[in-house]
Amino acid sequence: MIATDFSAAAESVYPYAIKLAQRLKLPALLVNVDEASYWGIDASSQREHFKSHQQSSLQRAIALFEEAGVH
């Protein structure tokens, strides 16, 4: 599927991306506080968690995707 309306596509995928990140114990990267509060997420704690664990989480995510055969 080719998305022509990227805002709508991102909006439909965003909650699933957050759930996947939480399930994999990865911090969610949030674009802004308004968007975070719309989805019921505490942006300040998520942002701090992301900053403190960004590199290790990125490496873990890459390893998980490679294990799953996603390149």
C-alpha cells in the first residue's frame, strides 16, 4: 500500500507503534506533548526514559528486527 496522506497513515499506525514499543520494553519516541496526551501517554516521563536509554534500546530494536529477518 502506498500512502498518499502521510498524516492519516501515521495516525493510524501510531497507537500500534506505541504498543509494540511497550511490549518490547522500548521507550516510545514522542513528537510532542499534545500528541502524547491525546494517546494518554505521560510525555515527560517517556521523554526522559527515551533520553536515558536511547542507544541501548536502538541497538536492541535493531537486533530484534534482524532476528525476525526484517532488514
